[in-house]
Amino acid sequence: MKHLFLIGFMGAGKTSVSQALGKALGWKVVEMDQHISAQEGMSVSDIFAQKGEPYFRACETALLESFAQSEPCVVSCGGGVPMREENVAAMKRSGTVVLLTARPEVILERVKDDHSRPLLEGHKDIPYITSLMEQRRPKYEAAADLVVDTSDISVEEVCQEILRQTQE
């Protein structure tokens, strides 16, 4: 099996599911935003502020390209990763792209107390989340090899479903 790339909207479960999948498979887990922060020595917000979004997006693409030469791992992708064609192409070349989805109400419940999501600060409401999700949905769905709705199932059940679908 090649890498597993988890994509999806904020709060869909990418971090929790990637940790659980990593344990289940005995694979390394890479949280892209954390990896880039560590590499750059500053937070994602600071990278955006000091070096600009295009610089950050280039870091994401370079990191995705680097997986082609590494041992299989579970990669939790930042929400914007599938918005760039070259990122989708890099993921498809070296693994399976798993889209995690959840209903807007579920997303809101999961992120309402989290202040580390600049796109949602000041907009923690269903209409805004729905609109942002709809903007991204076509790219997310086009990138995905498989889709799992995390709204009503546990992290363990999400992992079982991903493993079942990737071993078919």
C-alpha cells in the first residue's frame, strides 16, 4: 500500500483519523501544517503574514512531492491542499486520497471552541461554514479516491471504513 492522504474541511476529523490510522498501520503520521511550521520555525499564521500565502502553498507542494521517495505514511493535509492541481497530482502519484466529510452542523460543533483556524474566526455559523464547504467541494471531490462521512461514526469506524475501501 502507498501513502494515505487525508483531505477535507476543518473539523472533518483529519487529525484524529490520521493518528488512529497511523497506529493501526504502524505508519508514521505527517501533519502537513505542523511539519511546515517546524521546517520554517514559525506558525502557519506567521508564515502567511511574513512570507505570504503563495510561499506557504509552495511549501505544501514541495512537501507532497517529497513523499514520492519515502516509506508509506498517513498524511493529514491542510484544508487548502486539494485546491491546487499540482498538489492533487502529487498525491495521486504516491498514494490514495481519502476525503473526510461531515455536515456543517457537525463541523461547527467540533470547531466552535478552537481559535487556531483563521478562516473561521468571526464566522462560526452554519451559513458561512456551508458556503465555504460548497466553494471547496468540487475540488475536494475531484481529488478524492474515496469519501467517508465522519458525521455520525467514531474515529475507529472511520479507520475501519478507510482500510476496508483501500484493501478492495
